[in-house]
Amino acid sequence: VSTRLSPSRGSVERVPLNLECAKNQLLDRGQWANKVEFLLAVAGTLVGLGNLWRFPYLCYKNGGGAFLVPYVLFLLACGIPMFLLETAMGQYTSQGCITCWRHFCPLFEGIGYATQLVIAYAAVSYIVIQAWAFFYLFSSFSAEVPWFFCLQTISSINTLGNIVFVFRRRVLGISQGIEEVGSLRWELALCLLLAWILCYFCVWKGVRSTGKVVYFTATFPYLMLVVLLARGLTLPGAMDGVAFYLYPDPTRLVDPQVWMDAGAQVLFSFGICQGSLTALGSYNQYNNDCYKDTFVLCLVNGMSSFVAGFAIFSVLGFMSYEQGVPISQVAASGPGLAFIAYPRAVAMMPLPQLWAICFFVMVILLGADTQFVSLECLMTSVTDMFPTVFRRAYRRELLLLGLCCVCFFLGLLLVTEGGLYFLQLFDHYVCSGNNLLLLSVCQSIAIGWIYGADNLYDNIEDMIGYRPGPLMKYCWLYITPAVSLGTFIFSVVKYKPLKFNKTYVYPTWAYALGWFLGLFCVLLVPLWIIFKLTQMKGTISQFHRFHLYYCNYLDFVREQILVKGEHRRDKTEWEPLYFESCKALKNGAHPKYFFSEPFYQYQQVKYFTVQW
């Protein structure tokens, strides 16, 4: 029912609504209930598995404490500026990482498609790690930890042999090569299904459900990390592991590989050029101080990586002490740390089941946060591109269900006997730092030079009430593209073909597949530019000038409906104007037919005569 003023009675009367109209009414896009939900969601996706198993390994591998020098420099030159850029783009436009480019630089909308392709690859592949963690978690409830006792009767095989046997044979059933895909590991397939069901119900209501879930999933891993850190530091040999982790070797700073590792780690761990920051920022209040949030979240991410190293290497130091071998022989990175080295150390502690459960719950939640945001990012992009189709009752839930089902069936390839070979191939060529480095260059050029760094500064000032420091602008214009491009060139010069376990050489077709999947993401940027140029009427400069005027017109529309005392937009009023204007442009209408007279006065371009 609804209410209206009755002309005959002069009073308010209740009128039944048309149920079909209510059913077809567009649903609200939604916003974070409060700032804490946004901070926890971003912190949850940033503080992921890479902080736990990659940063500590890179730190000890590249000179211990000396590695912090290139890491901090890359953080200041690339991480923080690009973090602010992507968050501000989403918050200013209230659009996902594809449609937001239609406001800033339509020619570079291909960057949005490229980032979505990268995050789709990551969503399909990295959730397999959650499936492994679920398998280990369920195994931890047994009376005896299986990876320590399963081969106890075989005296010729040491504890490490037991761990490797359990992971590669019992869990993965790994084949002899990528050519032998083998059969499906049904136990892992069920764990993978469980992981996808968990993700679906945490994301199915959009930010309204995700914002509540992150209160637990983003904070509980920190609690587990503190517990494991406290336990690790009390073990014998822990200080030797910490010293090995932090001991500085300044001579390593002259090695370019150290700098490339630092750059790739910053881009990957901060979610740069993956679309997640733009999607999460788009659900902020318009006047949210995204500038301060950038520094807070970057500090949290960096400190989490640093502290995780103490938790990991204190336990590795204990394992080295117990077995009388150098720490370098027990240190590992990636899945080898989470599913081989750390379980081996846990098995040596009192109450191994308790510590194993704590560790694998932490691994599951760290991966779950990243997975939630990946799904939310994909859903945001699709619903913003087709709002009249998917912003209706139950359609978003059905779209999410279809997306999860497709990703689940694609992920079944990764839980076969040859799945680990494909997982490493995707990780190295598709979700690696090289793609992110090139996309970072494209994004810096598009915003810093074409749209204009000063224009973005104006947008940020309009949102938060003051201008950011000048260093951000110079990073977008010069430092970030130069550093990212230089790091990419060096990685190409130093390229070595991927080897599985440092011994297995992939066949030629596998390398070709990896390069194709990786390059296709980046090629979407020039392909989209070519497509737009073929559809364009007039010159590029005319198109760019018209686009800037058009964006300023939308800004003017927004300013006209600002609520006094609150610096925010009423999307129910200005979004229809946006879509109507886009439709008019596509139909060939001249701007003067839908640009209001106040727009000309506002922009001081009363005689705008570009023909389209």
C-alpha cells in the first residue's frame, strides 16, 4: 500500500500499489552500514595468504631486514598512490571497476575488463587452497595427526617424507606431469564445494551481508595470528628463527631481483589493479575520507605482513632446533609452507591437534576474505553494467548462484591428480606481478595524463573537503609508471621458464597456454581503445573535450540535488539522468538537446558546437 492526498476529502488515504510495479522496481545499490565495515572488508582482502606465506619467505630470501628498504620504497612510490587512486575512483562515481572508467576515461575502459579477468582467474584458482585447508582441518580432529603418524611404521622415511607424502600423494594424488590430468579427487571436490557454498551465503545479499560477515572473518585471523605468535616465541630455538628472518644483508640491495620481488609483492598484496579497491570504495558514503583510510589500511597491511614473519619463523626456528638442521633447509614459501613445513612443526608441539586446528582455521578465513571480495567485485561490475536487468528482486542472487556454479565446475580441473600443475601455471603467468605491473602503467597514464591528475585532485577535494599532498600527483604522473615499467622490463630480461618443484619442466603447449592467458588480460586494454576509436565520430581531441564537459555536467547535476548539510548524492535522482544522457549520446543526439542552460553558465561554454 501507499499513501496519497485525497483531493475530495483533503486527507491522506491508503492506496494499494501495483504488485507488478513493485516487483519490477530497481533495488537500491546499497552502501556500507558504517565505516568500520569498509575498513574490515578491505583489511580482510589485503591481509591474505600472501602476507602469511610469501612476505616472510621473500624477506629472508632477499636479505632479511634489508628487504624492508625496497619494500617500503615501493610502498610509497606505487602502493599508497595507486591505492588512493582506485579507492577514490570507486567512491566518486559509486560505480564498479568497469563502469567507473566511463566517467574518467572511456578509451581505457579495457583496464576494467582486464582487472575483472585477472580477479576471475584468481577466484577460480585460489579457492582451491581453501579446499586443501578444509581437508587438513577435518584431518586435525583425528586422535593422531595423520601427517606425522601415517608412515610411522616405515623407518626409512623421515618426518619430512611423511609430510610430503601426505600432501602430494594422500591429499593431491599428484600425477607425473600436466599431461596426466588423472581422476578427480572426490574428497577435495567436496571440500571445494563447501568453500563455494560458504562464499555464496556470505555474499548473496551484497554489502549488507558481506559487511556483517567481515566482523568475524577479518578479525579472527588476527586473533589466531597473535595466539600462534605467542606460542611460537615460547618454543626453544624460536629466537634463532627470528634472527634468521630479520638479519640484514645490505649486499643484497644491489641485486635487481630483490627490487622486482618487492614491487611484485606490494602490487599483489595491496590488491592494486585487481578492481577490488574500486568496487569496495564504490559503496562508501560520498564524503568518506578515503585519503586517511588509504594510509591506515596500508599501514595495517604492511605491519600484518611483518608480524606474520615472526609467527612463521619462530616455529621454523623450533623445527630447526629439534632436528639439528639449518633453518634454510626447513624454510619454504607458498603452499609448501602452509601444508608441508608448518604442519611438520605443529606435529612436534604438545597438543598438535589444537595448534593444527588454529592454524588451518586461520588459513581458511584468510582465503575466505579474499574470495568474498573477489566475488563482490565481479558482481558489482556486472550489476553496474546492467542495472535494469540485475537490480531486481532475486535476480542478483540468481546471478551470484550461476557465477559460483561456473567457477566451481571450472575449479574441478584443479582438484584432479594433475591440478597442482595447472594451479602453479595460472599463478605464475596470469595472477602474477607482470600483468599487474603493466596494468599499473596503463592506469597511471589514463588517470594522471589523459583524465588529468589535477582533475582527480579536484574530485577528491570535492569528497573529503581538502586536497591530498602533492606527492600523490607526482607518483601518478611519473614515479609509479616509471617504476612499474622498469620492474616489468627487468622481469622480462631475467625471465626463466617455470619449473614445478624446481625439477619438472612443463611441455611447450603449457607455456604457450600460460603466456596466452596472461597476455590476453593486458591486450584487452589496446583492443578496447581500437574498438572505441572505430566507433568514434570526430577526432580524439574532440572526443576527449566532449567527455570532460559531459563529466562536468554530471557533476553539476549531482551538486543540484545535494542535501544541505550532507555532502552526498541521492542516486535515485541523478542516476536516471546519467543513463538517459548516455542513451541520448548513443542515439546521436547533440549535447545541446539535453544539456541544461545552467550547465552552460556553470562551465562558461555557452557556445558548445562540436558535431556528432
